[in-house]
Amino acid sequence: MGVTIDQGSERVDRRTRRRQETIEEILDIAEAVMSEVGVNGLSLSEVARRLGVQPPSLYKYFPSLMAVYDALFRRGQVANLAVMRAAMEDAEPGLPTVVASLDAACTWALAHRALAQLMFWRPVPSFEPSAEAFAPSIEMVAIQRAALADAVALGQLGPGAATEEGVYAVSIITSGTLTQAMANEPDLPWREGRFSPLFPKLMALLPALYPPKKRRAG
Amino acid sequence: MGVTIDQGSERVDRRTRRRQETIEEILDIAEAVMSEVGVNGLSLSEVARRLGVQPPSLYKYFPSLMAVYDALFRRGQVANLAVMRAAMEDAEPGLPTVVASLDAACTWALAHRALAQLMFWRPVPSFEPSAEAFAPSIEMVAIQRAALADAVALGQLGPGAATEEGVYAVSIITSGTLTQAMANEPDLPWREGRFSPLFPKLMALLPALYPPKKRRAG
DNA sequence: GTCTATAGCCTGATAGAC
DNA sequence: GTCTATCAGGCTATAGAC
């Protein structure tokens, strides 16, 4: 009996793992479809075609097309947050950390344009991300603000930078660079177009926007 | 005979005018549809429904859905250019002219979000604007660059501002502010959200990005 | 220029057999 | 969890009568 139960448990685990792999594969294909035909061009039929199954089978994994969008949104937020965290660890504290994390986010966004559009441009009016899918974005704002607070503590920026407004300022510079790059150079990755060189130049203006009272670190 | 010909001409003129009115009405409705269901949600059937005709009738005015997109794109570019020109006339020369025109463009863009998305974000991959529809955009870059050159001549900015890069810099600040405003405050007009106050602040950094050699005008 | 009718596609989603 | 079959609807675009 114990053996039988163990076999049963193993079987369940294996099935759960296999199921998760299928879910990931569906999302991979969905992202590929979006990058070819646009975020709105995603269709479950096309995903099923590429996966080699019939459309109804997908409903065993996602209850609706919007659920697929939500999973893609969440996946993108998680990946973007991870990339930014990793970049932060390798950078000097304060302002360099802010710039490095946003630079990494730009690299990621241009390598995952469709996801980035879904996340930051909301081109599907009928889709609203769930609170759970949106959570990493809130976390990202928090760590941005913490990094800006470090820059203030280090005397690199004035106190106005460690506010919501400071986060908005760096967001505007980042999303502006990305918007121009994606609209005007759809095939170039980050750092290869005419717009990415302006990103560090504009970021270097932050001390002029929030001047520190005394200058310590450069 | 002469009278008959004149009557014929009048009749043709009247028909031409009436036809143009219908075309404008179709574009008005198409813009309204896009603003409700997204740029990609535009369908000729829905336009026909609201116009009170059957879908095939629209093909007497536009040969295809993409032709409607192209006319909308052109219309948006023309309107945006006109708004920017008007704002320029009322502003002091040089830097204030640059800022005033882009501020006016922001007001227009948030009042015509769907058109702005179609023009600046390209959310319909299968749609490429025609050269004719794109022409006003090229003109806009030219007048921006001329205004930046004025600012350089007036000693407000260094010579680096009167370049393609200078135009990119102001474009990034503008499109970044717009992107954040549209994604995060979908219902607020320009000047009422959390992001538009940052637009003049970031624009005020331009002299720090392109420092003039001697300071004349402030 | 309007209409009806229709071709020929696509889609999301469900029911039910296996 | 897979399939077939199907519902119920959408769409662009064309043909042809009036």
C-alpha cells in the first residue's frame, strides 16, 4: 500500500511537472506569435497550430485568451524585475545602480518587444492585468525608489529625487528612449540605434534636476 | 448647351463636396471606434453600423481597411503639425518655441489618444504608412530643428542642440512623458496628471545637456 | 452610391466521445 | 487531456441588382 501510494505521488508529480512545461511552452509560442503579428494579433488558434494540437486542448491550460494575456503580463514583469535586480548587484551604489538597472531593463525590453508593449503600452483595451500579475511592477517601483534614496544619502542627488516624482523622472527618460527606439528602429537591439546613446546622457542630467547640497561622490 | 454644362458642373461640385463630407465623417467615426476599442479594434463593419449604411458601401470611399488607417495617420500628422505651428507663433523665439510646440503636441496627443498611438507607437504591424501620409512628420522634424537652431543662435543652447541628436533628445522627453501619462492615467488630459509637471522640468535641463558657450538670453 | 447576398476566411469557446 | 464537431459570431472584400 505504501509503495502504491508512493507510485501514485510520483505519477502526480510527473504530471504536474509535465503540465507546467506545457504551460511554459504555450507562453513561449504566444510571445513569438505576438512579436510577429502584434500584441493584438495573438490568437489561440495560431498557438494551437504551432503547438501541434487542436484549439480546444488549450482550454485545459488556460480558461480564456485573457488568461493567456495575464500570464504573459506576469511573466514579463517577473523577468524584467529579475533582470533589473541582477544589474543592480553588479553596480556601484546610488546613481550608478539606478542607471544600470534601467539600462538592463531597456536591453530586456527591446529583446522582448511584444511583452514590453503588453506591459507598458496597454494596446489591448479589453485586457486589464490582475493584481497578482501587476505585483512585480509595484516591487520594481519600490526598489527604484530605494536606489534613488541611496543616491541621496550618498550626496549624489538632492532629497527631491527620493520621491514618487524622482521615480517618474527616470521612468519618463527610460520609456521615452524605448518608445522612440521601438517605433523608429524596430529591428535594432539596445545600444545599436540612434536613441540609446541619449539614455546615459539624459540620466546624467539627474543631478541637475535634483542638485545635491554638498558634493561628495561623483 | 452652356447652361446645361454649367448645371452639370455644379452638380459635380456638389457631389464632390458631399463625398468629401462623407469621407470626413467616416474618419471621425473610425477615430471614435479606435478610442473605444483600441487602434487594432477598428473594423469597417462597426464604422458602417454607426454611419447607418451597409459595410460594402464604405468601399466606395476607401479601397481597404488599410487605406482608412492611412487616411487616419495622415489626418493625425497634419493636425499635430498644425497645432505645433500655431503654438510656435505665440511663443518667444528659440527654446520657448521648442517647448511650447511640444507642449501643444502633448495636449493634442492626449485629446486624440487613438490617433497618437497609431502615429507614434505603430501597434498595427500589418500597417505601414504611405510616404504621403508620413510627409508632415518629416516637416515637423525640420521645424523642430530650425527652432533648436534659433535657440543656438540666441545663445540659449550650445551648437550640439541643432542636430539630429538634439531633436531626438526633445522627442524622448516628450514621448516618454506621453507614454507614462497614457499608460498610467488613461482618463486624464494633459496638465492634469502626475507626469506632465515633469515635462517642463526635464525640458529645462536642455541647457545643461547642450551648454551654450556664452550666456546671453535666459 | 446604395443595397442584398455571399464567398471565404478567421475567431473564442463549449459539448461530449474516447 | 486529447480529439471531433459545432456553435455563434466576427471580419474583409467582391458580385451584381437597382
